[in-house]
Amino acid sequence: MTPALRRLLSAAIALAACAGFEARAAENAPLVLDAKVALGNVRGRIDHLAVDLNRKRLFVAELGNDSVGVVDLAAGKLQRRIAGLKEPQGVGYVASVDALYAANAGDGSVRIFAGEDYTPAGRIDLGEDADNVRVDPAANVVFIGYGAGALAAIDPATRKKIADIPLKAHPEGFQLGAGASQIFVNLPNTRSIAVVDRASGQQSAGWPTGKLAGNFPMALDEASRRVIVVFRNPARLAVFAMANGEKVAERETCGDSDDVFMDAQRKRIYVSCGDGFIDAFDAEGTSFSRLARIATERGARTSLFIPAMDRLAVAVRATAAEPAAIWLYRTGP
């Protein structure tokens, strides 16, 4: 074998080994990009997401476009677009009545659409800045944060507001505790986390966040009885004991976050950030070490983890080079 051929063979072996290593690394990564679904002509900011698992449809609050996109996850394409909204921020699918709820910041309305064909099925006017939507399927109640400080409780059977839970500031991310006893609410304008007692409909506790500001996204680790909150200023992941608000851990994370999810099966946390990254953390124990930082695109700060499908859907807004899209990541081992 000539020296030149020997060098060529060595280079080929090294390249193959490198390719094999990269393939193994990708398979062992906490999240692997699986598909990109174009959303078509969508301008501006994209807000929160929801899913109809039976039909495998993803709903995308296209705030800057005054619309909600409906993505067929099975086919990997945009199915249709619901237009004529006013800055939709939150969306929620209510399986018990087969209806889609869309909360609008622009006029404070909640628009309701039939789940089969998305024809208008009702409207509830909350007043101003209707925002995040959470569905409690066990109690059959829809909660929506709105205004200067309230959670509206809506009966999906009658499509009417049945209660208001007062808060000290506008609610951002909030989560319903298991057992229908508590609601945990981020109140960034007061640098606090509110704990609401469902039975009384009143705030029962408040946890000051101190120097941590901009607490927008929240998730719950029910197994470990922890509340997971991500702050924007500074960019931190903080974990609190559900019983009393004691801080369990604080870690640096990506910036401009707007969604965080707990992967209970794998004991992992996923944080999506507008500075163009997803951070994955180990939620086993109390170390909360970062497992990976995955590059996305700037502005891609909203997402939805779908445990039943082992997928994280990330909303990527349009750029000069690429149209808006949903990037679908499958969970690694």
C-alpha cells in the first residue's frame, strides 16, 4: 500500500468513527429534532400551544397574526388556520365538550370553537388581557388568567364564567395542583408566586422571589412535590418545595424563557427560550444539572411537551430566510 493510499484509508476510518460517534451522541441526547412543520404565511410573535390528542392536532396561538394555526401532527402539515382573533395568547382543548378555547389579549375575549370543524361555538368577555389557559379535566373546569389580577373559572358545559379568583397582579404562567386543592400562579409584577386554595377561591399564601424577576413559565413535579419556575432577570431555573415555598435549587438557564415542562417519566425539565435555545435539566434528586443546551432560533420561546407522544413542539417565528414553523423534537432515552 502506498503512503498516499494509507493516509486516505486512515482519514476514511477516522471520518467513519466520527460519524458513528455523532450518531450515538444524537441518539443519547435528551431531545432530537424529528421534523419541521411549516406554518405558512404567519407574521410576528407566536404564543402558547395546546393539543387535541385524539385527532393529533396541535393548536398554535399566532398572536402577531391574529389567528390560531391547526397542525395535523400525524400528517406533519398545517391543516387550517382560524382567523379573525385579537392577539391570541393562550389556547386550550377541552375533550369533555370537544371544544377549543382561545384567549385574546387584544380585546379580553375567550373564543370557543367546535373541535371537529372549528366553527364558532361561543364567546366569553373577560374584560382585558386574557392570557394563559389551563384545563382541569377531572373537575371539568377551564381556568384563564386575565386583567390586572384574576383567574376566571369557566364551566365548559354552559360556556359561562362561574367564578373569579382575585390576585394581586396579572397572572402569567400558572399550574393546577393534583387533587384539585391548589393553584400555583406566577405574579411577575409583584415578584412573587401565589398559592390559591381552590375550595375558598382565595390566595392562601405568597412566596416572594427576592432578586429573581420575570417569573413567567411554571411547571409542577408532582412526584417530588416541587414547583419549577423560570425567571428572565436574571435567567434562572428555580425549584421550590410545594409545601412551603422553600427554595430547593437555583441554576443558570437560557434567556427570555416563556415555557417550561416536567418530563415525569424521564425526570427531566425542558426550558424553551427566546434567545434561541432549549435547556434540558436532570430533575432526579437535587442537583438539577444541565444535560444539554440545544440550539433553535431566536424568538422561539414557546413550546409544548406532549408526554403521550414523547414530543416537544417548539414554535419558531418567521425570519427573513425561513417561514414560521413548528419544530418537533422526540425525547431521547
